[in-house]
Amino acid sequence: MPSYFTSSPGKVILFGEHAVVYGKVATAGSLGLRSYSLVQTRTDRAIGVSLPDVQLTRTWAMNDIPRQARWEGYPYPPPMNEALLEQLAKIVNLGTQTNRSQAAIALMYLHSHLTTDEIADKGYDFSVRSNLPVGAGLGSSASYSVCVATALLKLNGHLAVGMDAIAQRDLVNQWSFQAEKVIHGNPSGIDNTVSTFGGAVMFKKGEKIEPLPGFQSLRFLLTNTRVPRETQVQVANVRKLWEKFPTVVNPMLDAINEISASCKDLFSQQGLERAHLLTQFGELVDVNHGLLAALGVSHPSLEKVREISSKLGLKSKLTGAGGGGCALTLIRDDVSTETVAVVKQLLEAEGFNCMETSVGGPGAGILTLNGPTSITEFLSHEKAYFEQGLDWKYFV
């Protein structure tokens, strides 16, 4: 049986941080940084798991992992099985090693539902590497979940020949959401949706996630300030401000909502020159950050990113909860490589980590190889594999 590589992107919030908590619209896009998984069958009825990014390498006997009644491909996965989760936690038994434990349990949970008798009789090895930093608000867990779901669905024949791409993606999205529930408990579903489908989406609490029509891939400099972000603290601080000054804060939240609406209008305009689109998008970036800073969720490190990039004519904003974490800097088409290099050099001199990337690219994909290849070897040639394709399928 051939080996399967699967790949899926991370995500960033473009507009609408914090306002989304209050029922406003936010906009998110797929990140050019991706996770890659390799799944290969073996012959000793075992599951080998290698996750070097969280220092996990373990093997479990196939007979030790409980399996549920065979999933017959109905439109939706069954409800979360809490008893199964408790069983798997005892079997995985990684103690307080949270990231490793949750990642392994999520894999085993999907395995319990999706694995056929044919694959169970062989076993398989599952390896994942990622370019996404863990815990930076860039959707690393969702990217992992989508890789897991895609790999197991493909390996076990659930992505049937004849299914159209939308149906396949929908299936991957539903099962990756199950993995996200294992990891996070009560996720919104935004991260795995962006990672599965790619592009950009608009979302509002309690409503269906919708694609952002006409969105074009954009270049950004992603800067990790390396200042630990505390999402719950930032959300609580905005809540306190809102409770104290509702007549002040509510118009700010409404304005943030209108930024997402303006973004939608911008990409919906027919015949708008890309240069003008990027200029206006950059202005929205500026305004959104200013409103978030007024809500108290910026940080000196984030303001330093803005100060440095602004001196070279670039627009930046925080992405995610704020209070540290990451910032996005828009790279217009007319910005020279020399300018980008200078900005990176200046930011890295501050102790930040900078990566040039894109937002709005493809979602999950599958690459079938005729022979085994290590995940390390694959990543060493990632750019060539990904750009030349080797028959990447979005979707098969």
C-alpha cells in the first residue's frame, strides 16, 4: 500500500479580534505555514506515533486501543464519547505532558471510529512535523487535527473515489472538529474550517462560518514577539472595560465589526486594481490595530513591531488575543525584497522571530507516494514538493 502525505495550513485572524466575543463579525485566513503528516502501514498490529515537535515517539499495540462500531460513512460523526476519552487517556498515559497527551488521544479517538479491519490487522506509523509554532494562536492544533483526519480517512478508504472535493473537505472538516474537541473541549470550529478549506472566512458567534468571496492571497511578515500571550486575561480585561464604560466600548466594537464588513466589500469590488486593494486593506489593518490598542490589548512589543514597520512604509497589527503573541505586517506587491529584509533584520534585532508567509492559500491536501519516505526527508525538500506538487490533490 502506498504512503500518504497530508498537509494543512495554520490560520490567522485578520480582523475582528475580541469584538467577535460580543457577537461581531471577524475575518480569518489560512496561513502559509503548514503541518505535514506521513502515514505508512506496518505488519505488526501496532500504532507508531512520532511527533518530534512535541517530543513524542511512542508505539501502542493495536489490541490495546478500543474500537467503536464501524463508521459507515453517514454524513456526521457520532456524538463525543466521553467514556472512550477516559479509556484512551489511561492507555496513552502521558501524565501532565499536555500537548503530547492531547495530540495522541485525538489521534486514537479518530482511529477508534475510522479504522477498518484491514488496516487494524496491519497497523500503521503516523508522523507529523509542522512549521507552525505551538501555542502562538496560529491554529497549530487545528492544522494537526486536519492532518490526522485527512490521513485516517484516506488510509481507511473513507475518502471514496467519486466523492466531489467539497464533500471530501466537508468530511475532513467534521472529523477534524472531533479531534479539536478532544484537544480543546469546546472549540469554535473556525480554526479547523480554515485549515481544511483554505482561503479566508467570515464568522460570527452562533452563525454558520462563511467564505470571504473574492479573497486574494496576500503576503505578510509574521512576527512572533515571543511575549507569552494569555488569551483569558486579555478577554477578561476587555470585559471589565466594557462593563465599566459600555457606551464607550460598544461603538468601538461596532467599528471593528465594520472593518470586517469593509474587508468583504473591498474584495467584492469588480475591477478594483490590486494596488488600490492592498492600499485600502493596509488602512483597515491600521484602523483595526488602533481600536484594539484602545481596548487595552496591545503590548510594547507589538507597538515596537508597528513602529519599525511603519518607518519603512508598512502597516502592521496584532493578530489573536494580543498582550504579546504575534503581529501581521502587510507586504504590498510594490514592496521590495530589500525593504522586507531590512524590516526583518530590525525586528529580529529586538529579539523577535520573523517569517515571511502568505494568507489565503490552499487548505488540506493529499500527496500519494509510491514508496516510503521519512517526514524529515520530506520537509528538507518541502518547497519543491509543495510547489511542484508531485500530484498534490486539493482534494483527490
